[in-house]
Amino acid sequence: MRNIFSPDSLLIKALTLLCDLMYLNILFLICSIPIFTIGASATALYAVLFKRIRGKDVKIGKTYFAEFKSNFKQATLFWIPFFLIVAFLAADVYISHNILPEAYRFLQYPVSIALFIILWVTVLVFPQMALFNSPTRQIIKNSAILSFVNFPVIGMVFVIHIFLFLIADLSAKAEAIVVSVLLFFGIAALAWFFCIFYRRIFIKVMGSEFPEEKESAENGELLDGEKDPDDDLPII
């Protein structure tokens, strides 16, 4: 019985992870309220989760806001045009499918394909921003290449999202359950699960473990929100 409640027990580790995911979920939702900050929020979320998966003792709140601040400009400059393009294409698909006469519904197919490709090739953009000091153009290029090279992983990400959407579409009750779980801890939990696989992708490209963050001059400890200038994913 004592072993069950020890800090190293599987139960305590699982409960600690759940609490961290709930906390991260709240931070992500609050910081995403202005909409234009979702990119920085997602990048900060991935950054904290990558550190945690690497077994680091992470101060969730402090690290999240440090990463949010340090990645805000790059993530936001990518997110705003990305969001506008995706929103425009999604609205086009909706109008073609639900408003236009049936004879014109074929117009939704090329737009749907374009929307799918854009979402597919940008899946790894924010995880890269969370880890590497790379120009946005290089990050987008690497994301596009890695997303096709690692088709099974990215396919799994899409299948899980589509599955959740289909479950929510079954009934009002099912929708309420799915939304409640996502708002409670689900967004962070999904990101944590995906980070496990994203990390393997980046390790395979770099040929080793991630480089450590730079050390502070004061005490040699890792600085939150800072990445080594040499921590750059190679141009693929």
C-alpha cells in the first residue's frame, strides 16, 4: 500500500501527469481567447510537453509563459495568415456543400483537397517552433517534407481528430461529452500523445537526442523560454 502512494509509483505519476495536463489545458485556453494568440499558445504548449517528456522537472506556469513570450512573434506571424487562409477555404467548402445548388457542389472538392494539403503540411510547424531556432520559411519547408516522409504518424493525427469529430456528430450528448473532455484536459492530452511521436521524428532527423537548452550564468540551470542558437533542425 505504501508503494502505491510513493512519488515514484505508477499511480502518483499518472495523477501528476493528469494534473499537469489539466493545468496546461487551462493555460492554453486562456491564452488562446484573443484568437490571434493561438499560435503562440500552441507553441508554448508543445515546448512544455517536450520538456516534460524528456523527464525534466518543469514548472508548468513559469515555463509556459516564458515559452509563450519567446515564441510569440514568430508563431503569431505564421498563425494569422494561416488562420485566415484555412478559415477562407473552410467557409468556401461549407458554402459549396450547404448553400449552393446541388449542381455546383462539385466546387467543394478542389477546395477541400487544398485545405487538406495545407493542414497536412503544417502539422509540424508549431512543434518545430517550440524546439528549434529556425527561420519560419525553413520550418514550413521542413514540416511539409517531414509530414509526407512520416505519413503514418501524421495520418494517425488526422484520423484521431476525424474520429473525435464523428463521435461528437452522433448526438448532442456525445458532442457535449467530447467538448467537455477537450476543455477539461483533452487538448493538452492529445498534444502530449502526439509529442511522443513528433519527438521521435525530430530525433531521427537529428540523429541524436535534442541538445540541451542553454545554461544560466548564475547557477548553471536550464533557462525556460530560451533555446540554444545552435538548436536548429537541419535544412532537409
